[in-house]
Amino acid sequence: MKKPMVFVANWKMNMPFKSGLSFIQDNVDLLAQLNDNHHKKIILCPSFPFLMPIKKELNQLPLFLGAQNCSEHAEGPFTGQVSAHMLAEAGCNYCIIGHSECRSMLKETNEQIAAKATQLIKAKVIPIICIGETLEQKMSQKTTEVLCNQLTPLIKELKQHTGTIYIAYEPIWAIGTGKTPSGYELEEISAFLVNFLNQELPNTNTTLLYGGSVNEANTQEILNIPAIGGLLIGGASLDFKNFQKIVSLSR
Ligand code: PGA
């Protein structure tokens, strides 16, 4: 059976509650039509305080809820953190982890990100694990080495996992910059990643996503790459019309 094409809207800290609500309430019919054949998986990722009210709005719609991060711990004295189990209780089916903004600003390590994936899987929340290289690493031909290093602790943790995970390849130099890899580069890296993941996690149902300056103009070319199963969309997911165009362009 053909896997659904995945569209993750990463709203980051950019969507105030009222805007998030009108994104859904003003476009209920259009949102339902976007996925009327259920061949697409559309996941909205608002900030923590809005997860539950947004979930309520999504009630009758064929859309899913995701969070933007979680703790690597199950519970305990971790002020300000949110556990995977709490996200599940709030109605999340998905959670982004390892985003480059969290890796750099919160100093998250590959090991912590692997532990977060385990917590999410235990809580029955599907992890969307971001990986990606800096421009400097790309220029010194280290991309595949960096991606493999980022994935190594995760592979160790997930050896026995038979469920679903999403890996989002997001070159750091492409996030929010308007730049994207060339079609040839992206095809090469995504084929490498899919082979690597199939080899290292043969029992896991892995889907590869691409993220970094996705917009209506580049969506078609990216989604024509056979190894890519969906998109992680930041800036272009904040405006309903832009997001709608991107989702409508999928095969
Ligand atoms: P962007 O962000 O689409 O604005 O580049 C993507 C992301 O950071 O997930």
C-alpha cells in the first residue's frame, strides 16, 4: 500500500493562539478537502500551551497534532520540561525532536535526542527526528558523516523498534534562508539516507522528510524525489494559503 505523503507544519514560536485558531476555524472546509482521500498526513505543530485547544479544533478534521519538543526523561524534577506521556495525554500523535534550533540553543546532544525518541515511542507518540549539516560541514564534504553521527545513538536505541518513525533531513543552512539543496544534491543525500536507515533499522517503518525553506515554488521538485516521503515546513506553514498550495501540489 502506498504510504501517505506527510506534511508537518512547524509553527515554531510564531503562531499566537488567535492566529492558530483562525488558521483552522476560517478554513475548516478547505482543510477537510486538502485530505479528502486520506492519502496525506497533515500534522500541525503549535506551541505547548495551545496543543489541547488546537486538538479540540481538529476534532472532525483529517489532521493530526504534533509538539515541537519533549523531555528525554519520563518524569521528575525537570522544571519547564514536558514529558512524552504528557504530550500523549494532550492529544499529540507526533513530536518533532532534534530540531537544529534546539540542538544549538538548548545544546541537545545526539544521545539526548535518541532518549527522547525512546520516551515518545513508549508513550505511543511518533517521533519526527531532525538531522542536518551546517554550511561549513557541507563545504568540507562532511554531510554524510555528520548525518550518520547524528543517527548513530538513535539507531542503537531503536534496534528493536518495529513501529513508525519520521526522519526529517533539514540542512541547517537551508532553514529560514530561502536556500535549498539542488535537485541532484537532494536526490543523492535522500537515497543515501534511505539506504542507510533501511540497513541499520530494517524492522522500523521509516519515512524520510525534507525541511528547509520549503515553499510553493520548490515543493514539486522536492516531492518528485522518490526517496522523499514528505515535508517539514516552517515559515510557509504560517499562512494558510501558502500551506494549502504546498499540500495541494503533492502527488
Ligand atoms: P523553514 O523552517 O521552512 O522556515 O525553513 C523549517 C524548519 O525549521 O523546520
